[in-house]
Amino acid sequence: MSRTRVPLRLSASPSETTETETMQEEEGAGSGDAKPDEEEWNAAKAAFQMYKAAYGDLKVPSRFIVPSMPPWPKSAWGLKLGQRVAAIRATGKYVQGDESRRKVLDDMGFLWRLRAASPDKKMDGVTFDQIYDALVTYRDNVHDGEGALTVPPNFVVPDCDPWPEQTRGLPLGKKIPTVRLKSYLKANPGAQEKLKKIGFEFDGKVAANDARYKKVYDALVRYKEINGDLLIPQPFVVPENNDWSEEMWGLRLGARVNAIRSQGTFVKTNPA
């Protein structure tokens, strides 16, 4: 059962808060090669230090926001610290390729993996809220709107708008098979209902078939753009060149067309 953390007005003196902020400023001062996220990282680090002083650990609830009052460091006021924790776990935010930052968090006792109630171990601390937010954004900005909502296995959430910050870098495609598991849905009450409302495809076999169909369909569209027809020779394999998108390379398109004609592949079960 998760703990509710109430923002505290601690007895720490203003000088202690000032000291924490001064340390952050001194660490960043004089660094000619400061990273673009240095200011944000220092604010998050100061918030983590204050959180641990207040609660004794870094088990930050996902919805925790740094209170806008002393003794919390002013640079971190209003910071959605719970979301930052989720992003660090899921995407390596701040620490990707930076062992010194990782060590700072290690020394503070940062929990890289949640000991959640979910029986699944492949989520690596990724919460259902992150998955759901990413799926909604995918539906609204990437999905073509036809059929159930599916995600390609290799899809990774881009590090840009309009994707929510806590989802950026998330290997969403790799997480979807786990989301479909009954054990995962059971461990996340309400998840199945929310996923149904956004048209999520729960059947992995159907989703895989849809993904294969879309790949062939996109390749057929591209073939016609290049050649002006769909008279595809049976031995034709999509070449590895700039005329074709990389995910199509090596596709035995001629064989797929032959299977559609002779066996009704794709269209037999879905004539529409």
C-alpha cells in the first residue's frame, strides 16, 4: 500500500536552505562545459536532498510536487518530483551517459527499480500512468485512426513535444506485450477499463497481424509511387536504399502479394 506524503514545513532554518542552494550554485559555477539540463538537474538534486531529509528515503510518490515554501529549495518549488523519478527510472533522464550523476543518486539511496505489487519484472519501474499517457499521445498524433490501437514493437517515445515529459525515451513498443498480460491488468486496477476507452488492442495475435498488414500495405503504396503500378514480381524483395524506409528493407513483398492472391492472407479474416 503506497504512502501518502504530505508536504512538510520542517524546523530547518532558512540558512540551511540557503546553504543547499549555494552548494548547487557553486557546483555549476565556473563550468564552461555545463550540460543544457544542468540547472534542472541541480534543482532536482536539491529537491531529492530535501525530500530525504524530510522523509528519510527517496520513495517519492508519482504525484509528489515540491512545495513552494521553505525549507524546500526555491529553485525546485513546484517541481513535479514524482514525474522526474519516473523519467529517471524509465528513460535515464539526467543520468544517461553520466556516471557522476548516477553516483550522486546512488549515494542518496535512489531506488532504480520499484518493488511494486505487479508480478511483472519487465516494466523496470515504468508505471501504468506513463504507459497510458504515452498511448493516448500515440493515438492522437501517430495512429491513423483505423482499427484498434496498436504500437510497433520497436517504437520508442520521441524526446520532444507533444509527448509528456515523463514518457520521453520510453520503449513503448517493447512494453505493450506486458501490458496485455492478465497479471499486469490485475495488478493495476482500472487499467483495463482505461485502455478499452482509448481503443487499445488487447489481443497480441491480432495486433501482430495488424502490424504485419500495415507494413505490407505501406510497402505496396511505396511500390506504386515508385513504379506506377502494383505488378510486383514474385521474387521482389524491398531493397536497402533511400527509396524505401528502413523498416521495409528486406521485406519479401512479391511473396506477400502472392500469399494474398492465393491464400487470402490478411483479407480472408478482414475483408473490409
